[in-house]
Amino acid sequence: MYSEEIGGRIKEIRLAHGLSQRELGQRLNTSTGHISWLEAGKAMPGGELLLQLYREFAVDINWLLTGNEPEVLPRESDNDVRQLVDHYCRIDVQGREIIRILASYAGRSAV
């Protein structure tokens, strides 16, 4: 039963992006047959596929697996933004790159 619900959410993601099962399979580096099985609830997504869904579509993995809507965080105040910029300026190059990567994923989901 749970796998059918997860499959329905995978299908929802696919349709929301206007993709065929074949196109989704290509984006997630898996076969069309695997996508079909996932959507039908005959298979469960593994860790690598979950990671690909997150990377490609900024999918909230908790929502995908449980159906629970992600928490909406309160909007930041100007002070919060200043603190974030201050922290960003203090971190090393590797930390900044991680933030850029995360921000690019967040930007994809906002489109």
C-alpha cells in the first residue's frame, strides 16, 4: 500500500514537469520499466533514485516517502538576511560552494 502511495507521488512529480515515463527515466538514470513499476507500486525507490529526484526536481524526500507536507518556514527578517550574509563571508571556499549548490537546487523548485 505504501509503495502505491509513493508511486502516485512519483507520477505526480513526473506529470507536474510534463515528462513521459521514458523522459523521467532518462533524467533519473533508470529504465522506463523501472519508472512504470515505481508508479504502479510494484517497486520502492532506492537511495540513489531518491537522491536523483532531489537533485533533479528538489523533491522533499520526507513528502515523497510519507505524504506529509513539508513545513513552511517563517520568512526571514532583514536581520536574519544580514546574519546569513555575514556567515557566508566568513566561511571557506568549500563552504561557499556548498551554499551555491544548495541555492541552485532551491531556485529550481521556485520556477
